[in-house]
Amino acid sequence: MPRATATANEICELTIAFYKRNYIEGLFLSSAVFESPDKTMEQLCLVAEKLRRDYGFHGYIHIKGIPYASEYLIDRAAKVADRMSYNMELPTEKSLKLLCPQKTKESLLQPMRHLKDSITYEKENKLKRTMIPAGQTTQLIVGASPEPDGVILNLTESLYRKMNMKRVYYSSYIPVVQSNLLPVKGAGLLREHRLYQADWLIRFYGFSVDEICAPGENLSEEYDPKCAWALKHMELFPVEVNKAPLEMLLRVPGIGAKSAYRIVNARKYGAIDFDQLKKMRVVLKRAKQFITCKGKFIGDSSLARIQSSLLLGEGTEDETAQEQLSMFSTPELSLSALTGDV
């Protein structure tokens, strides 16, 4: 493949020209390896440092780190960037060796660990924090290798716990070139979407991976991860919204994180009814199957009808959920994308 390079000054001039015209708010800085990892990383550092020092650029800078570069250069980049990322790409060492032989798992985990330790040191010693204030992220390609969702989510949970990762991003594999090492078909956007939903439950709803997906399985295509969990544990429902602890409210389909906190706060001043839940943006067409209000239940008694009401495209409030796989074409979908409420 033909390659092209640009000097640090060229990139700085281009960035500032766009920034002054309000075309951009920040810069994502990435590169293929040029000559050596250290040489490439040094050039990335130089661009970011010039922008900050010589051009007075106060916008957002995200640097994609180069594996095998020295810790000195990692620290240089972290002092001028808002965020850094080392993309895991694939969830196992075996798949990395097959599809990305120039990378190893340790070559990606080592700089992540170094950044995490540096940030922790600054916090513990109450130093003025200057390193990547927006933290570090990573990305996983879904479907290019055979690992199921359970394996991907186990790695995700480990990265959040051990590396203090801010976000793990998922990118559905789309065939671009033909190779006997790669699948003929892409993974599909629905699988990517389900992983993002499961990721949100792990980070904000108190779910563990084991509750959401077994190691050797994929997430359900029919139901989102929270609905799938609830349907497997119907013995826990319905719960009374005026008495249930926050941890249980967060597990009710149709009650998002913000709605759960609103419920806990509002019930301090009196019992809540279904009309109040609507005003709190609770999706009652889902939630009514799993809750009571003042002892009243308005859901279905048949498990088959409950399952049908939770299916995508069945004429319920979920009839627009499939649209979330496109460009969030309605205000309601846009709000859901921003808040993550499920």
C-alpha cells in the first residue's frame, strides 16, 4: 500500500486552520510505525507539544500510543494530551499472533499499566494532575476472530478494574480485503450494539460479566442484556418501586440510572404512582412487567406475553430500538444515546 507522511509543522498548521474556523474542536493523532516505534512516538509528541506551546492550541488532543515505544516518550505524550489509547484490537494472544503479529498482549498492556500507575502516583501524592485528564481508552474489533462475547466482556471488565480504563470501544468487523485468515462476512452492527449495552451495565448498573454473558456464549440478539437477565430471573420480580433498594431498581428493564436515582429521591417525600414514573422518563411499557406501585401491578401475567412485549419490533416502545443501530434519527433516540438509559 502506498504511504504518505506529513511533518509536524504541516499537521499543526492544518489543525489550527480548521480550529480557527470552528470546523473542529480537537485532534485525534495517530500514525503507522515510521522507521521505529520510538521515532514515530517522538513525532506524535512533537506535534502535540508544538500545538500547545507554539500555536496556543487549547482544544482536545487524543494520542494513539505506539506499542514498544519507551516510557519516557509515553510520559511526554501524556503531559500534553487529554487522552491516550492503546488499542487491544483482538481479545486473545492467539488472535493477535494470527492477525496482528507485530503486536503482543504485553506490548499493549505495559503502556496501559504505566499510564495507570503514573496517574495513581499523582493522585496519591496530591500532585497537580497534568497527565491525560480524560484518561485512557482502548478498542476491540468484534468478529474478525472467533472469540464469543463472553470472552470479550471478560477482558473489558478486567481492563476497567485493573487499568482504570475510561472507555472500551467496540468496532464491528467489516470485510475490506479477502484473506483466508479473515471471515467472509462482517459481525453486524447488532452485535456491536449489544456489547455497548452490556458494557454500560457493567460500568453503571452494578452487573458483573458472569450475570450478563457466559464465557463461551454470545449476547442475545432478541433481547437487550438487561431484559435477557430479567427474563432469566423472574422469581425476583415484581419489585415495589417505593421500597426496592437502588441496586434492584437499576436492574429493572425500562428504569435507567437517572430514573432510578430520581425514584429514590422522590419517594422520601411520599409514595410514587405510575403517572409520576412516566414523568421521571421511566419506560413503563417495559417496566410495568417487573414492578408494582403502591402494591398495584399492571403488567402481564403470562411469561410468553412479557417476552413478546420486550422483543424488538413488536409494536411496543421498543419498536424504535432497532433504529438505534442507525444515526439516532429521533430526539428520543438521541437522548437514549447520550444518557445510556436502558
